[in-house]
Amino acid sequence: MIKLIASDMDGTLLNSKKHLSPSIHDVLKKLKNKDIIFVAISGRDLFSLKKIFKDVEEEIVYASNNGNYITYKNEVIFENYIEKNMVEKVAKIIRKKAKHNTIYCAKDAIYSESLIPVIIGRKWNLKVKYTRNIIKVEDKILKITTFGNKKIINRTLEAIREFNNKLMITKSGRTCFDICNLGGTKKQGVNILQEKFNVGYNETMVFGDHMNDLEMMSSAYYSYAMENAEEEVKKNARFIAGTNDDDGVIKVIKEVAFCEEELNSYSI
């Protein structure tokens, strides 16, 4: 019996226009009635996730910043920050390679040492604050994200290669990558929720599409890569869901999670 469902957002639960399916309201209501926990797990910050679900009345778990900051019913379940000295070391390199293409995510705010992300952030519905020096910001950093064309991404990844074994560096899209504390993956987030809610591997369902969802595929028997997912993610998933523009997540929940519940009720 499925007890926990964790879904990525961009490219997974959200369609190409960054919208939720209108049927999400009925699905979440039915999940709540069946005591199935729904988790929005994403590289997005908490403010952005809550804005997406602002019209949803049902209580869901928010696992923001790749599962490094998890809240449920306004209670903080888990927080995993990058050590300040590591932020400083990375920032010194970022300033030379991708200063105008990097944001630093705290639990309640997003910062940049360039005004460009502040302007671009409006398009993404992100409230990015400008700071001359990220190290002087009092907020602790959960995630560093660099975005841009292939040249910017590759040169920055090469420049920070020395941190590959000290931090979690993962491509989170075709044009961006994330830096989190070592071990700070969505899989870790799912595992923490499994432990908290006493949910097993065979009782968990996950959905994802990009490389920051890769590790999460091994945290659940019901692991689904979207049809539009990266090939590596598909290879590591047990099942394939339809595309994000075809309500792939919603259809699987209805066809698998809900049908399984009904079958179990008949077998009693």
C-alpha cells in the first residue's frame, strides 16, 4: 500500500507553462482522505513552492532546495546548510566564472552578487536580493545555483571540480546546476520523511525528470521517470510516466496509487 508520494515540480508535476493541472485539487484531497502523504520536492525555494500551491487547501510536505529544507504544517522537519567557509571558497571561484549567473538560496530569501539575477528573477517569480558580498549575509545558505549557456555551465563546473568530494554538485536542468551540502540530495529528503512517517521502500512513490532527481529513484519501489526525463534518470527508474504536459504524475497516481487502495479494500 502506497503511503508517501514525492514529486519533483519543474518538468514533472508542472507543465511546460509552469502550471499545475486543474485536477491536482481533487487528487490531493483524495490522497489526504486515504492518509497518503504528498511531498512537493524541488530545487525551488520554500516561498516559490508555497506560491505554486497557494490555492490548495490540503496540507502537503514542502521539501525545498533539493530536499535540504523540509517543512510540514509549518514545522521544520529537516534543514541542511552549506558550511560558511565552503560558501566562501565556492563564491571566490564563482565570482570569476559566473558571478552574473549565480544565486545563493537561504530558507527565506535568495541572494546574488549581481543585479542580473535580481532582474531575471522577476520572470521566474523569484524575489532575488542583491548583496555585494554573500559572506556578509547573516542567512545560512542551503543551495547555490548557477545557470546559463553550455559554455558558462561547463567552465564553472570545471573550475569548482576540486569540491566534487566535498559538496553535492548536480545538474538540475539543461542550463543549470546546484551545489548543496555533501549528501544533500532529494533521496536524503525522501529517506528522512520515510523515517519520520514510518513509511517503507515498497510504500513510497517518487517522480522526477532531471539529474537532481537521479538519486531519488533508488528511494522507492514505485520510482517513475517522466517520458520527457533525462535518459540517465529513465535508466535508474523502475517505471516511466507520461510527459509533464500530459499530466503524467496525476495519471499514475490515479491509475496506481488509487487503484491499489481499492484492490486492497476488496481483498480484506
